[in-house]
Amino acid sequence: MRKIYLFGLVIFAAINVLGQNKVAKQLSDDIFTSNMNNYANVNRSLSPCDDEIVDTLLYPLIKENMLGTGTINVGELEYLERQSQAYINNDSITINGVTFYGNVLNPTSLFDFITANVYIYNVDDNNKPTTPITTTPSIAMVSGGTLKRINAFFVMPISVSGNFAVVIENNSTGKILNIGFNNATATTYGEGLSYVYYNGTSGLDWYANEVAYSQDYDALIFPVVRYSVNSNFITNPNPPIVEIYENITFTANSTPTSILNSHIFNYDAFRRHFNITTNDSTYSWDMDDGGNLIWQANHTYNYSDSGTYNVKLYTMCGLWNRCNQVGSKDVIVEYPLVVVEAAPDTICQGLSSILTASGVDSYLWSTGETSTTITVTPSTTTTYSVTGTKYGLTSSAEITVVVDNHLSINVTANPQNVCLGGSSVITAEWADSYTWNTGATTSSIVVYPISDTTYTVTGTKNGCSGTRSITISVLSTPNVSIFTLNDSICQGSSTNLIASGADSYSWSSGQPGILPGMVSVSPTSTTTYTVTGYNDNGCSDTASITIAVSPAPTVGISASATIICSGEVVTLTATGANTYSWSNGLPPNSQVTVSPTITTTYTVTGTSNACSSSANITITVKPSPNLTVVANPYTICESGSSILTASGAQTYQWSNGVSNSNQITVSPTSMGAHTYTVTGTLNDCSATATVTVAVYPIPDKPTITQVSTNPIVLKSSYLTGNQWYNLNGPIPNATNQLYTVTQNGSYFVIVTISGCPSAPSDTITINNVNIPYYNIEDEVVLYPNPADEIIFINSDKNISEIIIFDAIGRIVATYYNAQQINISNLPEGFYNINIKLEDKNVIKPLIIQRF
């Protein structure tokens, strides 16, 4: 498939043969295959990476290596054709550059390069490129030889959210850029990600590779992405403090999660998606006990010895998990210990104490008992021991029960701190009878102290007695009050209530408060609000306030018309209040006029007795016709005519008097611009549009003069707009003011200016072409003339300097001591050559013409 390129005034057009598919060629390249396998067999060592991970999304290349046959194909991109490769992206990523595999097709030398433009594109739901995210491309230089990896980097990193495509464009004329394709079609996942932009069956557009190449290749085009990885994990229990053999759960919690779990970024996710068995994982654990690494994200573990273990989580990242970030935490493993308590630990003679052991699985007391709890009744102070066993490990503990004829009494208060006016329940234990300093004889009493008070109880049991005291503290109570700026408001209005005198507040309205102690209320009728305030002691006080509510006025609004055309005026009238305020910057009157250009809602606020309410009305604006008018043509020659066509309305009225027709023909008689106006009406609304037709004069009849005899050169009286003719019709490419005659015949010229052709010039007949002309007296001979690339100058005398002038006398080239001159860099045209001899200057005419 080839294309035709047309150049003229920097205008380019590329034309393909519609309907012709592209062809991909199989590449057999051991060097490339070896390069590809290097990625597959990379050493995934645990050497740390930088915090910023640079990753290349080699999805098509990985897929080829793992699922394909090792075969690589190449597709051809001609000038301005593009190849895309889309990527699935569920997060926001930053793209720093692009990598692709390519070379120049049939290079002419080692230095034959192609300039490739590199873009990042948005894609539609089918991953087809739509609009460029990068308006300024990155530039990549591609050479010939072996298919190779090409890198291009963006000046500023590109932020991308959602799916995207990398696009490569051939920006070198006359050269073909090869792009590497994979051949892994064994699975359907990831297919339909690659498109090519060329002139296909539906014209110049994007076509899926499966359409363009009849096979769904992936292009070896990859973005370079930079991201930061934080390796972290959580434990259960947390903090991680356990006993020997007690299980602890480790869960990977590294970020960014979306990238680490993506099959594009992460080799292990890719491997698991395609059910490929390899020894690899995104996560590995070093448990700091000499064991092997654990290659999985989450696991449960226990230790057989006590100590502090620094557990490390290696989070793999980068291309094929070549990099890792490390997160660590200390796990504390404790030896199982037996703990023993006595209740009480001091008793009177003849009383008992309950000993309780905990912390292990089985127990052996010094009394020979094996239960968790035992009861002892020592006659003297005695120390008891218990041996506990867990996981086959033993530990011991002791406790002493003191025998004292002084009875130990326990006294508690609930609460021990009360607010003024509050009560507390005081309870005594471990005796059979009690006597309080209040005169009460029960084990529990209820007290209402008004200040800090100490209460004492004497208890008796088995002939032992003891006394214990407890003090009940009376806490201060806040003094709460409420303040408001407006205790009388209008219906629909609000006011702020501010409480003071406490640290925190609870309102009867249930509102949390916009600030501590402040709420905004909008009662519909007169309402009383109560607040309860609390200080730091937890004590409270209450206060109340009544807000009186007055009714708001009933405001109405009407319009002289509610449906208008754009530009019409409407009168709005408000009623029901004493004063009014309008939206849209309207004056504060009861009646206003408006002229909206689009459908608009107007609001009026009416006020009476300091209370206000609002009403609104919508004015629907019917659009004026979207009237357009075109001329065919816009420019005409004198005595010509143009067809004016209007559209966008139902009826039309033209400025020249014609009506009820959307198309008229005009034939202006004077030169210059003529403007016509049309008024269109649609749905009772009208609009106007204008169009200008320019009338240009027909050029005067040109004249021809012969300005050279050898060669024979004809000159038109017009500098531009010329087209030379012979009796066979227009002469191809003969559009300059000068025309060099190459064969005998009759010639004339027609001049076209602003699209208006002149009458043909008088015909001139030439019958002496190819008759040699040579003056033997000439001291200088110049040939060939006309010339294309090289001219030769011969003379018997020494030529010291040669100066070439263009048709308007400008020096365009200078040569010294030369007899052969390359003129390929000069444009076609008429020139004079000044040849400096030993004793004089000779001027010769020269015509440069490309044959």
C-alpha cells in the first residue's frame, strides 16, 4: 500500500487506496528475542529501589514472552500515519515518557533517521483514541538497522486518570516507520487495545488492528510511569504482643493499592490472571527467626521462643517486580507466666481467703490441689505457691495470706464524687455486721452530702473488727444562662441562642450547636427552648428562653406575558407587601420591566412590619431563528450572478424585496462588495442575517513580447495569474510571467485574477526553435541554457569572478575562478550572469528551468 503526497505552499494531502488493508511482516531477529527474554528472566533480588519507582508497562512484550511463540511482527507507518496501544488504568498515574520498538524501513544509510511524534491520548469505551492529552508531542529519533527500543520523555510529566493510549506518529516524509507488534493471540484478554490511523475503508480514521491487519496484534508501545510505594502491614493482635505458640495474623497494607494490584503494573497479578505458575509474588515476609521468606500477601504465624522479632514486609514493584520497598514492625513474644491473687490477702484468725491462679493451662498448688481457684484457712500468716504449665513450659508464683485479728474491711462508693444535690451509694464488705457514723447498720447506705464529707464504718466478723473510712467529694455546679439578640422574629427567619456558664451544652431542640453553646433556631410559632449545661465535673444546670414568632406577608407576582420572543419586553407586578426587592438587579418597585434573552426566573421579596417572604415567576423565552445565509459563489466576475440561500426559519423576506423564498439570484452591476439582508421568521419570532458578494473586474487582454532569442523566451504583460497555451490547449506548469519555447508553434496567454479570466492575448508564432546560435566573436560561451542543475562557462581568457543576479537585480550567488557551477539550489526563473575577465565584464542571460 503506497500513498501520494502533494506539496504546494506548504499544503499536504495523503491519499490512500480506500479499502486496502495493511500488512504486518513477521520479524526473525535473534538479537531482539534475546533482548525480550532478558526481561522475562530478570533477577528479582531484594535490593532496595528509590522511593520514586519508574515502571515501564511492557504488557504486550510480557504477553508475547509468556503466551506467544516468540514471534515478533512489524507494521508499517507512512508519513503522518499513527499507531496506538491502549492501557487499562483504574487510578490516577503520572506518565514521564514512552518506550517503543521500531526502526526505519529500507534505510539508505546508517544515518537515515525518522522523526516520530509521541502523544498520550484519551480513549472511548472501545479503547479507540479520541483526543490528545498532550497537545505538544515528545520527539523520538528512529534509525535503521535492527528493531530496537526507542525512548522519548515528556518535558513535563503527564497526569492521567482512567484508560488511555500511547500514540506514535511518523513525521518524516518519504520514509516508512516500522513498529513492533506481538503475536500472542492465544488469549482474548487485552485484545482490541491497539488501533492504527490511516486512510482505510471509511477514509482517514482510526481502525482496530484486527480490521487493518486482519489480526489483533498488540503494539510494542509502552508508557513510562513514576509512582511511590509505601510498604506497610497490620497485625492482629495490635500491638503485636503474644505468647510463645500464640498465632498472630499478618496482613499486607502497602500503597498505592490500585497500582500494586493491577495486572499491568504488577507481574504477580499478571501471572495469576493468565494462570501461569512461577515462583513470584508482590509480597514476601522475613519473620526474623531464620526461616525462609514467605511469598504471599497475608498469613498467620507463631513463634516457638520468646523475644523481640523485627518482621519485614518486602513489597515488590517496578518492571517485573525488580524493585522492592521494605516495611517493618517489632513483634514481642513472651514466655507464659502463672499469676496468683488472694481475696482477701489479710484475714482474721478462723476466716478464709480465696486464691486464684491464671495465665496458663494447668495448675499444681503447694496444697496439692490442681484447680484454678482454691480456698485456704490458715491459722497463721502463710505463703502458698502454684506451678503452672502451658505448651509444656512451666512457671511458678507465690502469694502470702496474712492472719491478723484486725478485720480488713473493703468500702466503695458509687459515685465517690457527686454534684450538689446528688446522692452516692456507699457499700462495705467482708464483715457480718456494720455500724456507720450516720447511725445506719446496713452494709450499704445512701448519702446526700452538701459539702465534702467523710463517712466511717466499723465491721465485725468472727470476733474480729475493723474500721474503714471514705470521703465523698461534692463538686461545683454550673450557673447556666441564655442570651439572644432577637427574642421576637418573623416567620421563616432564624435567631441564634447563646448559652453561657458551663463547659458543654445540650439543647431541648436536639441540635448539636454551630459553636459550643450556640444554636440557630427557626421556629414556625412562638417556642420555648431549654438548655442543660455541664461543667468538667459532669455537673449540670438548666435555663430557658421564649422566642416570639410574627407571621410573614403573602407575596404574589404576575407578568404581562409569560412566553415571549427574545428581545421583547415584559412587565412584572408584585403584590401583598409594603416594599419589594427584586432579583437580577431590578429596581425596588412593585412593578418592573424586563427583556430576557433566555428563559429566566425572577424572584421578588416583599416586606411588611419587618417581616418578609418571596415569590417567583418564570418568563419563557422562545429562541429567535438560528438564521444563516450563504452565497454561491461569494465572489463573481463583472456581469456574473450568485445564488443566495437562507436557512433556519420558516418564512423569509430579502432586502431586495423578494419574499416567501429562501433562495434568490443576484447580479450586481458595479464592482466591489454588495451586502444583502434576509429576515427569517420561526414560531412567531424573527432574526436577520447578511451576506456579502464581491464583484471583481475582468483583467484587460494581456500582451506577449519575446525577451530572448536563444533560447526563445516569451514574456506576459502580467506578473502573476498567467496560463500559457498552444494550439493543443493549456501548457502544463506554464504559469510564470516568462515562458521558454521548446518547440515551434503558435502561443498565447490568458490571465486570471481573483477568479476572473481575461480574453486570450494575440497569438505569437515561433518557427525557429533549435536553430543553433553561436557568435564566433564571443569571448565567453555559457551552456546549457536553459539549464537544470549544472552550467559550464568557457573562455580563452582567465575568469576571475562570476556573479549571478535574479530578475530584479539582487545578487543570489558569487563564484571565483570557476568554470562549472551547481545551480540546483536556485529556483526556476530568468537570471543574468556577470562574468569578469582579465580586461572587461561580460553579461550573459541564463534561464533556470526544471525538466
